[in-house]
Amino acid sequence: MDNRFFVDSAHLSEEALRRKHALEQDPSCRTDCMTYLPGMEQISPELRERVLTEMAGYDYSRYTGKDVLRALQHDRCTIEDLKAFLSPAAAPFLEQMAEKARLETRKHFGNTVYLFTPLYIANYCENYCVYCGFNCYNDIRRMRLTAEQIEHEMQVIAESGMEEILLLTGESHAQSSVEYIGEACKLARKYFRMVGIEIYPVNTEDYRYLHTCGVDYVTVFQETYDVQKYEELHLAGHKRVFPYRFEAQERALMGGMRGIACSALLGLADFRKDALATALHAFYLQRKYPHAEISLSCPRLRPIVNNGTIRPLDVGEKELCQILCAYRLFLPFAGITVSSRESRSFRDGIVKIAATKISAGVSTGIGDHEQKYTGKDTGEGGDEQFEINDSRSFRTMYQDMEQEGLQPVLNDYLYV
Amino acid sequence: MQTEDTLVLGGHTFHSRFILGSGKYSLSLIEAAVKYAGAELITLAVRRANTKEQESILDFIPEGVTLLPNTSGARNASEAVRIARLARELGCGDFVKIEIMRDSRYLLPDNAETVKATEILAKEGFVVMPYMYPDLNTARDLVNAGAASVMPLASPIGSNKGLATKEFIQILIDEIDLPIIVDAGIGRPSQACEAMEMGAAAVMCNTALATAGDLPLMAEAFRQAVEAGRKAYLSGLGRVLLRGAEASDTLTGFLHD
Amino acid sequence: MITVNGKPEDADGITVTALLARTGYTPQQVAVERNEEIVPRAQYDTVMLHDGDTVEIVRFVGGG
């Protein structure tokens, strides 16, 4: 059964409701999602075309157990092997894939696991992405932290021992300008040794500016690589422009960023095709920018405020594990992050096989770290983007990873 | 295979994946070597002419074979460029194999100068096939410089020592989108076959044939080896049974639903 | 005097064609450089050689 995404809020004006319903029901009210908006930088479409062509030609029903067995024998996983690993035919071979993936992970990363935490600094958003808690029609408590509040949050997090932070905002140019984000990054550099951002896609020059503010890596989720689905799920806002989002990682690298992350939000569309496209997106980026650090995320759909029924549909834990093993075998050098959307048992298991980075001490709300970390109520916070599943604190996570026989690493990077 | 398996270099299509060198044996054997090797590309060198030498090597090369002049003798990029231009003036098309050696003992190619020469000649419209020491960064530079293929050495030129650089050639095959042509050092058909199984686009040999007891027979052996290796590569090599124990604990036992 | 393939040659004031004929080269089989500039075959009849010129005459030989 499909997810039911559309939720009307009693707080919307009649006019807003009419606009919302029109966007939802009448495709002719929506803009062309392949057309760049004024001010959006355009770069070579070559990479995007390669990924989409490969994805369009992927017929996973064609692959058999024989293909999977052959792929398991290869020292190096080809694109064909990746397609076999992502196909339904690979399901009975999950244990073998996991064993091979474990060896690859250990070969490239030893027995380390990286810990980090995300920090949401604002949840204003101009987009209407129907599955997201921050979407502009969702009735939630909006908040944007001031510089003082950001610094306070960072102090609380830094005191816990964390050294790497990922700064996030909702996608609102008006409420969270590039300069506002840049100032937050400068603050983050004071408290953390590694700063990443997950914000709305910007032009090369803005990435360059943010890099000078202390940012090292840029995460952008494409959500789905299926253009038709993308169009149906991202009904309004800048995010609606598919190619501009797709090219964000490349612009980030052109702007001097050290690393990037790619991801599809699993459960939105055909997960096998989306996983293939994600891996190829990362693969071709690495080919074109060999110096770049490449990583992948693998979020599944989660319930949001005002819509607790959203599920990742056919992407169960077994399927997610299969995808992560395929990612690892195809991109043995890539970092793989598993977020707190996943359960404690899943994260404990997957770090032994394929994942290299996990979050801890997570809140996807705004300005509530002190409350969550110490129990001290600091008043109103902003609502969360999605419900998390694994709420372990930094300290607990650190100890748990050690218990699992892994070596937690907070940072292995000297800032240059 | 449904589609024809061809090698495309600078817009020219070849069916043979064996490139023949023409050095170190008599001109009278060239025709047989080409025929038995099934070669469609043959390398030549450019040298100062001796007076009153009426025999031309070109008269011994069968019709339809594409000439691939090399820049042997060049010690830097500018000498290679000069030789390439002279070769083109000799009227044999736009192909050039860049060879730049600064070392007369091992004859190892100078990668940095090779990149420079590639850039200049590619801009002048040559189909540039640079001979190089198998280094990934150099190979990427050659791609950016406009090379039509990359020709890593298997072992020192003329040594017949085989795939001494195997691991590094494999990296080039895996990472570079241009045809990787294994050149220099291949001494036996089995080594040529192995290079092709690895995914090399073609193999080039000279000394292995020139020093064989029966040159045409060895040429034929190389043709068959290259074809066999290519077919093995295209077919997807089969599995190898590994020795060793299965893990006793399942890794995936934690998965729910 | 001019230098042809490293050897001195008394060829001041003659054309490339004349030099090739005198020294016994087949023009179709060679390429000619004068002072490191290629002389196109079509200009062999018109390009004059002068005292102090350095001429290289090359051809294809076997090579790998």
C-alpha cells in the first residue's frame, strides 16, 4: 500500500489550501522540474545523463543467482555486478554479500567507526516536499536559532565529546541565507574539528564561500533519481528543479570542498533503481574528481509530525542491508553513513558489515540539545524533521561500539 | 555477442586487437608477420635517411594496414613533437605513438614529458597513443591532454619479461575510460592472453616476434592468444572456488522484518 | 656550406628538389626539415637552401 502524504492543516488560509490542493491534484499548476530557475548555475549535464541513462536501462528482473554468484567471485565489482547485487536474485545470497562486504570494509577502514552528530539550526522551508516534516504546508513550530543559540547548542554538543558536526537547515533562502549559514559554520569551526553541511543546493561561488567559513563536506540527498516521481513528490519550491539538485555535489567540489555525500531517500520510488543511481552518481563523481572524498547515505522514509503513517514500504531491513552491501562492494573506498532513523540493532549489525559512520546524540528538532542531553527544559524548540529511532547518546554509542569490538573515531582529519 | 566487437581509436575502427611492431627483423618478413598476426596497425620509426637507399619499408606493408609512427629517439616533449610532425609529413595519416625515453639503459618512458607532447599533438589533430609507465595520475593527465588511448608497459621494452606491472595495468583498465593497450615487455602469447583477459583493449608486440624462431608462426600464436583473451574477457570469467571455512556466526542475523 | 643529416654539403643556392636529386633520395619516401621547420613536399621546387642552413632528411624504418 502506498503512503498517504497529503495532510491539510486547520491553520492554513482558504487561499493557501486552494493552492496546496491545486499543486497536489493538477500537474499543470506545477512548474517544469527540469527547467533551471533564474540565478541557478548550469554545468555540464554529462554526469547526470550517464546516471539517468544507466538507471533507465536497468531491468533487475533479468538477473539470476548465477549472475550474483559470478559477481561475488570478482575482485572488483563492475557496474553489471552492482546491478546483480541490487536485484531480487541477490536476496538468497545476502549472507555471502555481507561476508564479502565486511572484508572490503575492514580492508579499507580497519575496525574503525566514525561518530558524528547533526545539528539543525533552522526549520523554515520554502519547498513543498510531501513526505517531509519541514514542508511549507506542514503546521509545525518553526524556529531559526540566533548566533548565540547556535553557539550554546554547539557548546552542549562539544562538551559531550563530539568532534564532527553536520549543520542542517530547512531549505529557505529567505530565512536561512548563505551568510547566516556561513556564520554558523565559522562558529562550528571553533568547537569541532570537522564541519559538514546539509543545506539547500547553492552555486559554486557560494560553496567556495562556505568552504572559507570552515566547511569540508557537503551532503545533498537527491531523494529519488526517478524524474517522474521526483516531480510528483516535490511540488513547489527551489528543490523542485531536479538537475540543479543533482549537480550540487559537482558544484561543491568545483567550489573547493573536500568531500561530498550522495543519497536517495529509500521508499519514495523503486528502491533498486534509486540505489543504483545513487551508487553511480558517487562513482562517476569519483571518476571525474579523483581527489574527492565520496560517501553515501541510505535513509529510509520515516513518520513525520502530523503524519505518523509514513513508512518505507518495500524497503525492509533486509533490503536495506542488501543495498548497503552492494554499495560497499561497488565502492569499497566510500564512506557509508547510517542515520538514527534506523534501529539500534540494525546499526549495531551494519557497522560490522558495511557502514563506516553513525550519528549519535541526535535531535532533528531545533534548539533542544540541552534539553535532550541534560534533561533541563529550555523552553520552546522547533519541531523535528522526522522521528528518529536510535536515540543513543554520544557516550552510550561510544561504549556500545567499543563493546562491539570496533574502534570509535571522532576525527582523523587535520584541517587545511 | 550481438554487436560487433571493435576497437575504436581516434574515430578509426579496427577489428584486430594486436598491434605489430616492425623493428628488429627483415623487411621481407613484414608481410607474413602482418598476415599471420592479423594486424591492422603497424608501428614504424622515423630516422635520418641514408642516401641511395631505395628500399622503403612502406613497400613491404600490405594495403589497408594503418601506420602508427612512433617518436622513438625523442628524449623530451619537443623532440617527440618534431618527430611526430615529420612522420605526418611523410604522408601516413594522423596516428602517432609517443615514446619519450630519457634513459638509455632501461629505455623507460618519461611520463611527464609524454603528457606535454600528448597535449601539443592532440591539439594539432593527431591520434595520440602515448607509451607510458603505468601510473594512474599520469594516465588521467593523458586523458585530459587528449590521448586516444593509453599504452602502459608490461615490463622493460624488449625484455620479453611479461606482465611485471600487472597490478598497475589493472588499475588503469579499471579507472580510465580510454582503451588501455599493453605495450612493451610482452614476451609470450600466454602473457598477451592474460592482458586481454584483464580487459586490455589491445596488445602491442615487437621483440617477442622478432626474436622467435619462426616469426610468422609466432605471429599467428599471438593472434590466437589475443583473440582468446578477448573472448574470455567478454564472456565474463568464471568463478574460482575458494578454500577456507564458512563463517560460523551469521553476519545478517540481526535483521528484522 | 649547409649541414645535411649532420654532414657538410656544398649546396648553397639550390632548391630542396635539387639537393635530393644530387644526394640520391627519393622525394616520395622522405620528409625534410630546414632549420627545424618542416618543408612541405609541395615546396621542394621553390624553397632555396642557403649557407648555414641545417637540413634533416628522414624516412620510415622498422620500429616498435
